[in-house]
Amino acid sequence: MRRYSSLLQSAKLHTMAEKKHKLVGKQLPEVTLFEGVKNKVKVRELFGNKVGVILAVPGAFTPGCSKVHLPGYIENYEKFLKLGADKIACISCNDAFVMEAWGKDMKAEGKVRMLADVRRDFTKALDMEVDLSKQMGSIRSKRYSLICRDGVITHFNEEEGGEIKNSAAGVIIGQLKAMQGKL
């Protein structure tokens, strides 16, 4: 938990200096993602009439995603719920088999929904594609996190380069705290 104390401090600073992202106020795209091998998930249905948290990562099983980014959301699951989040999901441009295996490996089951954006429909709709062909062999998603309320994006935290700072769990915690009186 100590490694997250600096991220929580960063969250306080980030929340105070937060700039409004171009996607704030926009509705989540009407796309279908995959959870596990058989389940299709309609994004707007999943987050309709709810407060949702989404983190997007360039790839499952990558060091930054597995050591820092996703663990922060899993470890703070109860805190997210206490602060008003109803659903938490991780989206990556991987296949459903990989996302399911990664979720099991990370012990995300029952906490963070592991959603595969196989055709990059969600990623394209948010204009969050990044060419990582040299590093990862394909077009992937940029790293970001967001909060949505009733399917509308209220907070959007995009990373620059390979950092895990703006989209860290601590930032979302700070933003949810700021929303407390508005939920």
C-alpha cells in the first residue's frame, strides 16, 4: 500500500490542476466489447444509470499495467465503492482469452471487469489509438482512465508517453471524492 501513497499525493495535485479534456461531457460510445470468451458487453448498458470507472491500458500482462496500473484499481476496489462508483472496468485491445487470463492472474474477478476491445471500436470512438507496432506489434490503446455518470464522461485522465500518473487509481479516488456532493 505504501507505493500508492505517492500516487494518492499525486492525485491531490492532479485534481487541483485538472484541465478539462475534450471528451468530458461526451457520451460513452455505443459499442460491444467482450468479457471472457462468451460474454458480449454493451458499454452504454453496462454504465447506464451508474457511476463507472474505466481504465484503459496498452496491453495485458505488460510490466506497467500488471505491476502498477491495474493493481491500484483492484486494491482500492472497496474505496471506489464507498466513494460512489458502481462499476469498474479495464479495457485493452487484446483478445477475450488474454483479458480473461490476465484478470484471473491479477485476481480482478468480482472487482474489475476485464473487457477486450478486440476490434478497437471503443478505442477508435474515443480517438485513443496509438501505434505501438514497434513495441507491441500493433495499434493499441493509449493509457487513460475516466469516470462516467449515466454513460456521460465526467472526468478523463490521459497519460503522456509511458507514464502511469494521471490515470492512476489515486487520481480517480481524488476525483470521486470531489464528486461526493454531486452524486
